[in-house]
Amino acid sequence: MVLCWNGVFKIKTKLLKVHAQVPDIQKISQCAQIIQSGGLVAFPTETVYGLGANAMDQEAVAGIFRAKGRPADNPLIVHIGRAAEVKYLSAYLPAGAADLIKKFWPGPLTIVLPRHPRVPKIVSAGLDTVAVRMPQHPVALALIKTARVPIAAPSANRSGKPSPTTGNHVLKDLGGKIDAVLDAGRCDVGVESTVIDLTTDIPTVLRPGGVTLEQLREVLGEVEVDAAARTGEAPRAPGMKYAHYAPEGELVLVEGDAQRVFEHIKELYRQNNEQGYKTAVLAAEESLFRYRQELQPDILISLGARSTPEIAANKLYGALRSCDTKGAEVILCEAFPREGVGMALMNRLEKAARRRISF
Ligand code: TXA
Ligand code: MG
């Protein structure tokens, strides 16, 4: 540990590159030991990178909140390496849990369950529930199994910033604050897991994500979507109330008929450009050519075709971070259809946006 000029202690963060499918067991063991001794390790999952600590060690978990600058009332997800370990963390399994686990684990689904008293309260920010997920990424699974403890892990970004989808994103936000980063390249899904609460009468989606509402309804029948996950009302997943996923520049989200969206973004671009603001356009592949021809924007990024929200979701956080790197002051973004993973994509865009315009 080194004391820096501004009085803040910095630690040297180890960057350990591993193969995504067949990770080097020595590097995994090194990180598992860090977890066992109360340290912090960022690791890849199929959704985004997580910042992990031993979930059963209160001090270690407190370190996660400090490193991220995370508000203490925002609970963490506990990651397990084998589905059966859910019984260690949950007081009992409510109806539907076994079916969801069978169908979607390992994978991008987090299930909110009654918390077993052995799970430290700090993990759940004092709630009597606990959020549990078994990730699918081979590196995440190897780390959890080798550490032999459940791993509490929020996304490995500074609180409020877009979640990291590469090891470099993690280093940029948390370098000097955590012990190690296991870097296995880009995450597949690119947005966080779906969070579903099974402690309510009707199962309720608190955060849309990698597993879609349609998929959940196929297994459970009736499923509600928490108002905040749709509209920004007071949320029940405490984390959803904070400014989120936000790039440095002002993000303006424009939704509606494709032609009107195009015309409006063009107009906004011209206004901002005239006032000297460095302006970026994030658009669907279909309209990219027209923006390039008619505007030649400073920064123009494709989020993929409108019909493939899973590709847009995968590109989103990288695109927002790239706008930051290039110094975009204003980011004009086309909305996408809300079907499938489009619901999660639009949820993140709405939370990141400082202004929304709909036609
Ligand atoms: O894909 C993911 O879920 C990633 C990877 C690393 O697994 N993790 C992640 O964690 O996105 P985080 O902390 O950034 O988001 C967790 C969300 C927050 O909105 C939090 O409020 C909610 O889950 N949550 C956690 N525990 C909860 C609980 N007991 N009840 C309700 N919401 C909970
Ligand atoms: Mg997060």
C-alpha cells in the first residue's frame, strides 16, 4: 500500500489475463486466495465484470462499498458456483425458485430470496432478503469454486458509471483501489442480469436484464414488472434509484417514428455543434449511413440493427465509455424497440439519459 500526495492509500492492482474458456488455474488460485484473505478481485461474468469479495466476511464486503463509492443502502448480489449452494444462503426456497434455477442457472438471472441469518446483513444492506445468482462464465465459476465461499459482487465500476464489459474498463474505474482484476476479454451479454423477486405474492422483475420477461413468463406464468423498472418511480431494488450507467456527457434519448427521430437528432446535432459542444451520435445500423452523409458527426457509433437488441445491449456500455474517452459533451442516442433484451437496453438508456424526447 502506498500513501499518495492527496493522502489516499493506493494499492497496486494486479492485472491477470486469462483465457475465457480455459482459465489458467494458477491465476485463478492466486485470486481465490485474495478472496479468502478478505481482498477484492474483479472478475468477468457473462453479463458484466463484477467486483468480488467473500460474502460471509463483513469487513471484506465493506471494502466493496468503499472501493466503488457505493451507497450503503444498495444491496449486493451473491454469486455461487453450484446451484445447490442457494440453500446455504436462503432461509427457504419460495414457489417457482426451483423451476427458475433449473431453467436459467447458470446464467444472467438473479433471484431475490428470503435471507438466511448466516448471510451478513451488510450484503443485503439490512434487508431480510438476499439476491443470488449462479453465473455462467467459466472464469467466474472457477474463481468461486476455488475460493470455496460465496462471492458478493456488484458490477465493477465506480458507483453511477456504466458497468464494465472489459478488464480495461475495470482498471480505469478501480485501478489502485482493488487487489486484482481477472481479465478474460469482453463480456457476452453486456448488460447486467435480470433481477426477479420471489418474496412477493406475484414474482416481480425489479431490473430487466439478460433473461427476458417473455422467458420468465413461460416458466412462472404471471410475472409483474416493478414500476421503477419501467418508469422511474420509487424502486424496490434499492440500486435502481441512483443515477446510473451515466457517461460524462449529457445523454439525450430520442424515441418514436424512425424518420422523425432522424430529423430531430440532425437538428439537435446542428444546434449543439453550432454552440461548440463536442457531440456524439449513437444510432441503429440502418440510419448510420444517412448520419454520415448528412452530418459527418465528430463521433458516430453504431449499436447494430434495430431488430437485434441483444447486439445493441452488448455494445452499449463500451459505446458510452468510448464517448467519454473521446470527450463527448453531448450524446444523441436513438431509442430501440423494447422487445426481448430491448427492455433491458432501454431501461439502461433511460437511466443514463438526462433528457428524453418521444414522438
Ligand atoms: O449481472 C449482474 O447482475 C452483475 C454481475 C457482476 O453479476 N452484477 C450487478 O450487481 O449488476 P449490481 O450491484 O451492480 O446490481 C445489483 C442490483 C441492484 O439494483 C440492487 O439494488 C439489486 O440488484 N439487489 C441486490 N440485492 C437485492 C435485494 N435483496 N432486494 C432487492 N434488490 C436487490
Ligand atoms: Mg451496478
